[in-house]
Amino acid sequence: MQNSIDSADVQALEWDAVLAHRSDATTIAQVRDRLVDHGVTPEAVAAALRDGGSDLAAAATSDRDDWAAPYGGLVAVALISAEVAAYSSHLVARASAVRSVAVDALLEDFSAVSVAGELGVSRQKVYEIARDSGKRRASIARHHGRSS
């Protein structure tokens, strides 16, 4: 019996997983194509995402003329680094959204002054953090495939 999934399908699935932090299918396809055009593999991007770009940074500061060669060259390094930055941005946005939802829930039971004291921020900052928590909760749910 022949498997109906060929290697191109498997690689597309790998790219979808590695680029899951990207916002939509069109963007994922554009980024994937750009990476593939420069010989970057899903594994190379995944490795950089796992270590937060530490290996790339170490290579870039190594004083070796060929430091980018193991990654596929300077364009490949720039593209991989862009994915580390995009992933980092995604994590910051998600953490901010979760914080907003948590602070909003705290405000249901505690005063803004109490919450501010616990978090080490001003009362005004507590209100700023909690603002739009409903939209942020929906955004988190959408990204994780859950309805709000």
C-alpha cells in the first residue's frame, strides 16, 4: 500500500509547524517560499527558534569570515533571524494578552491599588494592562484553535 503523503506534503506540514507563529496562510507561504529559495530548511529555522537565535549570534560575533556558511550564507542568516524576531514578537504579544486577561480577572476580586501593589506597577498601569482583555482573550483562543 502506497502512502498518499509525499515528501513535499511532509515538508509543507513541517513548514506550517515551524512558521505557526505567523499570522495567516498567505504570509506563511510567502515566508516559506523565501526560505526555501535560499536553501533554508524547516529544521534550521526550528533550531534557531529553540535557542532564541543564540547560535546565530555566537556565529555572527565569532570573527570568522565564513561564519554564515553553516547556515546557508548571509541571506539565509538574515531570513532565519527574521523568523526569530517574528517568533519573539509573537511571544511578547501572547504574553501581553495573557497578562491582560489575568489582570482583568484580578480586578473582579481586588482593587486596582491591591493589584498594582502585587504586580509592582501603578494603579493606572493596571487599568491600561486590563484594557481590551476580552479582545485579547478572543485572540488567544483563535490562535489556539478554540472559540471564546
